[in-house]
Amino acid sequence: MTPSPEERVAELGLELPPLRRPAGHYRGWTTAGDVLHLAGQGADGHTGRLGADLGVDDGYAAARACALNLLAQARDAVGSLDRVAQVLVLRGYVACTDDFVDQPAVIDGASDLLASVFGERGEHARTAIGVRALPRGFAVELDAMLRVR
């Protein structure tokens, strides 16, 4: 039998971080029917710009850490990751230099983690965008939409 997402988190030795406080006047998540919208998440300790002071491996690790923050928000919203029926959309923003073009490889850090936790349900549509700066100096920020049961 295939392990549940909560079982996969344990098997992978992942620990979901404490919830991050919003950086402004917004909620960490909202719902519309069976769709859960997760607000943007950066990750403490992962600051800088790709192509300047960080390389792709650093960005991959930052995206993975951001995805853990998204999972913590999802668990807070619905009580258990087992209630996630599908990761619908992942949007990734990468703070980078003008000539940095490996945003997809950076955001793979999050996509790979979601696939590891949710299996086929973790496969999603995605955008990877390069930007000049992100809040609090984060190297990566992610937001997502999930279908929940």
C-alpha cells in the first residue's frame, strides 16, 4: 500500500517548520470551495541573489525550504496533508541577476519535494520567474494552490 503524505513526511525525515507570520496585512491561506490558496512563503536563512552570491544548488535548497513552509501552512489550513487531493499550481519567484536563466532548476527544489511527499498528486502546473528582489531579502518565494478533500 502506498504511504499517505503524512507517512511520507515521516519516512523522509522531514520536519515541518513553525508557521511563519505574515509579512503584511494578509492571511497565510484562504479557501474557495475545495481549493486552498497558500500565500507566498520565503525561508529564513536563505537570502541573497542567484547569479550574484548564490548558485543553483543554493537556490534549490531555498526552494525546498520554502516548500516545507507551504506544507506547514497547508497542514494548518486543513489539519492533515492527507487531505490534499492534488497540488494544482506552484508559482516560484527567484531573486536573481538580470542574466540568470536557471529559475526552473531552482524551483525544482520545491517540485521535487512535493512529488516526494504526494507522489502523483504532487505533480503540478508551475511558473518560475526571475525578479530583482523579494521580501526580507529571500532568495526564493513560493505560493501554491491545492485541491483538498
